[in-house]
Amino acid sequence: MSTRAYLTSTPSFSKFLWWSGGLICIHAFALALVQNQAVIVTASNAAQLVACGLALFACVDARRRAGAFGRSFWTLCGLSYLLWIAAQSVWTYKEFRYGVEATGHYSFTDVMFFFAFAPFAMLLLADPAQEGEKINWERTLDVMQVGIVILSAYLYFFYVPSRWETEEQTMLRMVNQVFFARNLVIIGALGLRTALSTSRRERSLFLTATLAMVVYTAVTRLSNYARIAWDARTGSWFDLGWTVPFALSAVIIASWRETDEPENIATSRPSDRIKRLLVLHGTPMLLPGLVLVLGASIAAEQVAVASLAILASFLCYSLRLAVMQHRQSKATEELARAEERFRTVFSSNPQPSWVYDHQTLDFLEVNQAAVRQYGYSREEFLGMKVTAIRPPDEAERFLARQRTWEPYAGEWRHQAKDGRIFTVNVLAQPLELAGRQCKLVIAEDITEKHRVEAHLRHAQKMEAVGTLAGGIAHDFNTALTIITGYAQAAIERARGNEALREEIQQIDSAAQRAAALVRQLLTFSSQQMVQPQRIDLQAVIAGVEKMLRPLLGEKVELVISSPMRLGKIHADPRQIEQILVNLALNAKDALGTDPPPGSRLSFLTENIELMPELAQGLKLAPGPYVLLTVSDTGCGIDKAIQHRIFEPFFTTKPGGGFGLGLSSVYGMVQQCGGAITVESEPGQGATFKIYLPLAEEESGPHRQEGRAVATSGKQTILVAEDDAGLRELATRVLSRAGYQVYTAGRHDEAEEICRQHGSEIDLLVTDVVMPEVSGKELADRLTSRFPRLRVLFMSGYTDEVVVKQGVREGSVNFIPKPFTPSALTQKVREVLAVSAGVE
């Protein structure tokens, strides 16, 4: 900012500039135009009083705009101008009363003028750090010390010379020299204090006072010289020598403004500490020495007064030292308490924290949370640089950030002692510590947060996949039902033509694979329909074996061992398949991309009786169970993490994974009413044991095992299906089985058929989801009119959609799509057989 911009930026500058300029012009006009000597003398004295009053008013205005230290500063300056006004008023009164000037000898007014600027000397002892205290004992002792100096100066400069000097001109020259020497001392002291200031605010205050004092000294020196050299009296042009400096001082003071920079009182730079030491101790230490010199000079005339002044001066200085020592002791104790509080807060912070040197990047202090997080001891930390906890690819980015000493926050990748890399959210705050630019850092490990967020995004993707899968599953399953239905019908008709039969079987196999793919897609997105039934675990393993062998590769031996007669379990076969596949995939990951010779995956099934002690630990009921043991010869699982392997999203894969394989196994085993355990040692492979309760034996009319349900009959069936292809297939299959079949593509067609032939119809086969009216609503309408009508629901939709339509599996007859012709006829016969109460 330029000087002109600095001056005009203060609101009072223009006002005082006009006032001061106007006053100088008025005084000059009066000296030029007025001829009456008495009027000129009075006008000159009045102009000088007004000019000093402007300077006093400027100090008051500056005090109003200043901070705490500035208010004390401008109060002392204003007090100097007020004392000068008092001395000038006495001078003016004597001239008006006696008609003579008080010059040519030592008078009381000379003493008042000399000591008018004593408050300026008090500025040298001002300390910004002590502003705002209720009782400032150091300032009080400094005032007493200045008073002693003033007394000594009066005796030396005025009292003693008046005892032996009688020549008027000589005495006048001595007075002027004394005043000039006083001004030079004050200017030098103020300039030195300006240079020793440790903040812009403090420096601007002392610089402004120094400039005002320089202007006053320069102009009054010329005026006093003229009075002696040309015997000038009051009423001459040299009277401007007092009006001009005070008017200019008012303008200079009005140009001062408070700086925006906060005062740096507790600075820790070495140069600033030296400056502060000189300010606080250098100036007060000079005053007793000055009193000693003055006292020695006046001892011949006033030995008692001189001795008393010297004793009092050194006593004040001693008391000042005691006060400062007491203050220093209190400050040291408070600093120790503050440091202890900081250490307590710093050490107990649950987040890793440290302080490091901004220039050298050395660790200066760390807390226990950082020691735990990074794995280094405190001693190791204090011998390291902060770049040591960062991966090499992060170093350049970090060093670029270090170019500025500013606070910052952001995400960084850090590296622990064991090489583990994790993501942290860093908050760094600059601070000064023992004269060094440092930074306080708090680091929050957000690796888990990022992992959870990633899994949440994955779950959202899976939800989207599930929604898509659920939407297309019905249409796919309907189409696959038609393909498999006609393929199997064609296979029956192609008997005797083995080449054609094999080609059609390929079509049927492809359709079956497509149906399995749809089921896997639904399983992957957790949208599959669960259909628990009484199944043979050995048969399920045998069916999955063909898929597992190419999955594991040639280097891994697949071993399957089962007893001759394994008990049946009650579960969804597709869920059991998924359990087997997930455990096989987990074993494949444990064996690595290049399995060593002798790698093996084993499936062992057996019948067991679960004793109460073991059952209690597994939270199962005692009794008969089928035990499935899956063992591999992979890398094994560390004991420290075995309790977490079934947690959703937990993974130990080097590149990261979904962490859903074992957790879904755990969930499906729970749905089957069983339990799963793991036994493993690092390098010794892993063994998973799955306990599945035996299914109860079926009896009575529901018993299906050991007999074939008849697949032909003479009953009448109504097929309600909106897909024409599937409707036609169902009609053909059921007609060939001997049933009479009516078909309807809409609910109103089905209702119309029932109105005409309702008494003849034994079974309604309807799709769950129909246009306008759902299959469940259609069934409710028809069964309310024909109570003997049985209902068989079919659907290719997911569980969630089926349930929303009001069809709950287990409480109704249901067949999922895709289904084969034989499965349809068997299910129809089961429903009709139960209705008739026959086997």
C-alpha cells in the first residue's frame, strides 16, 4: 500500500489536515496584517494553544480507534500535549498580566515546558504483554522511577545552574541546549524502540510518535535559534515555530490506523526474544544509572537530596526486578500446567496424533494411538521423518503440500511398520514450538469406512442386479419351460432314431443349463426362490461334482467319500449346491493360482448322533444329523481372524473381494436349521464341518418315497396362462396324460369357462402373475363359487414377487418355472390325489 493510500485510508486524516492548514494560515495572516503588538502577542499564544490542542484531540481520536495497548500509548502522548498546554497557559497569563516575557532566566514555566514531554519517555517502558491487568506494579514502579529522574534532572539542569549563573544570554543558550538535548534523547529512544518492536502494530505506534517528535524538534530548534540570534520576541514570524509543529503533529497522528495483523506478543523467534529482552530490561536498567550520574553532579549542592534520589532509584529498580521475577515464576508454573494439560489431552486422544518440524520433517512427539496404529515405538518415531510412514508414490504429493505453512485437511495413504497400507483422513494445524515452525497432525483411519462404503455400493449394485434378474426371470423361465417341454416330448417321439434323439437331447441339455444360469443369477443377487424339500445330500454332491472338477483345475484332486446309506435332509437343493460351490471357491483361493503338487479338496458325508454337550456349543438340539466335512490343503486361516470369516464383507484376499462367500454359506446353513464350524492352522489347510438335521420320515397320504405317482387320469383341468406358447404346451402335456383340458389367456376367459363348466372342473392351474387380475385373486373368485375346485400355482418370478401376489409357498400348491412335462403331470396328480384322499 502506498503512503498516500495509507494516509487517506484513515477517516480522521482529511479533517485534521483541513483544521491544521487553516490554523497555520490564520496565524500567518494575523502576523502579516495586525499591527498592534499586544493583539499579535495574544493571537500568537492563542494559535499555539489551539495547535497543541489539535495534537491532543488527534491523540484522543487515535485512542478511540486503537486496541488495548494503543489506548495506553495515545493516553501518554495526549498527556504530554496536555502538560504543554498547561505550561503555555501559564506563559500566556504572565505575558498578559505583567507585559514581559518569561525569558532570560530560569523560571517556573521553563521547568513546566521541560517536563511536559516526560510522558513520552514513559512510552519507552510500555509493554504490550501487560496491558489489561488490574494493577500493573511494574508500570507503577516505572512511574516512580521517572519521577525520581525528573527530580534529578530539575536539580541538575535548573536549580544548580541558577545558583551560580547570572548572565542572561548565557542562561538562555543553556536552556535552549537543554531542551534540544532532551528532544534528541527522546527521538533516539523512540527510534530505538521502533526498531526493537516485534509486531507491526507496536512498530506503527512508535514510528508515528517518533515522526511527530522529529517535526516538533526540527521546527522549534529553528525558532529558538532565531530568538537568541536575532533577539526575536513574541509576536514575530518565528512564533509559527510552535504553531506549525503541533499542527503537523496532529496530521501525523490522525494518519495512524490500527493494523489488521494481531500482535505477536508471545513470539518465539530468537531475534524477537532479544528485542523483547532489551525493551523490558534495558530501558529500566538505564534509569538508575542516569539518576546516579545526575546525583553525583548535584551532590556538592544538595548531598542529602542526591543521596535520597539515588537510594530511591535503586530501590525502585530492585522492587521492579522482584516483581518481574515473581511474574516470571507464575508464568513458568502456568506454562508447566498448560503443558501437562496438553500432554494429557494429546496422549489420551484416541486418534493417532503427532507433532513434526515443518522444515526438517522430523517427528517431535507422538501419542500412544499412533504407536498402536503404525507399529513403531515412540523412540523409533522420534528418530524418523514423517515421509517414512508414507508409501513412495505419496511422497511427492506430500512434499508439494509442505511448501506452504498452512492448515490442511484431506485423505492420504499411510504405511505401517509391517508394510500394511491404509487410508487416513488427516487434519494438520500449524503451530510454533520452541522457535520452530511445526504442525500438529491428527490422523483418522478411514480404511474400514471406505470398505463399508464400497460394500454398500456393491450391495446397491446387487440390488439393481436383483431387480433386473427378477424382472427377466419370469420371461426366461417361461421360455425355458416351453423349450424343455417340447424337447422332452420330441425325445419321446424320436425313439428308434438315436441320432435325432441325441440332437434333441442337446437342445434339452442347453435349456437345462440356461435354467441353471437363471437360478445362479438369482442366487447371486439373493432373489432366488427357496424350496426346501426332503433330499439326498449324496445325490446333490454327485450332481455338483461335474461342475467342480473343471473349476478346481487339473492340479487339485477332488475326493468325495460317503457311506452306503446316508440320511435325508430337509433343504433347498439349490442352496446346498451353492454351499458346495462357495466352499470349493474358498478352497481354490486358499490353494492359490498355482497349487502345489498334492493339493486336495475333500467332501466327506456321514451320519452322526449329536451329543448334548456338543449340541449346546453349536446351539442345536441333540439328535441325529448328517455331517458334511469339507477339507482343503490350502494356506489355512489365522486363529486371530477365524471368528470373523463368516462376517459379511470380511475378506483376506490380497486384491480384495466381496467377502460374501462364507457369509452366504453361514446364512444358508442357518436357514437349513444347521450349524457350521471351522478348524484351521496357518499352512495346514482348513476344515469346515456342516451339521444338517435329518429330515423326518414321510407317512400316510403324503408319503411319496418308494412309489411312483400316477401320471394319467380322467379329471378336468382349467389352465390359465397368459403366454400362448406355455398354454399350448401345458394343454398338450395334460391332454396326453388323459386329462380333459380347458385353456384361458385372461381372467375373464377363465371365469366364463367356469360359469359354463364349473361343476366339471377339478383343478385350476394358473400363473401367479396375470394381466389385470392376479392368479391368486382369480383362484379366490373361482373357489368361492366352486369349493371343491383345487388350485395349482406356477410362476417364474422370484420369491419376493410371488409373496407380494399373496401366494406363500408351503400354504398352497406351487410349481416353479421352468418345469418339465413329467414334473407338471406328477405335480398335477399329487394335487388331485390329495384332493381325492388317495395315494
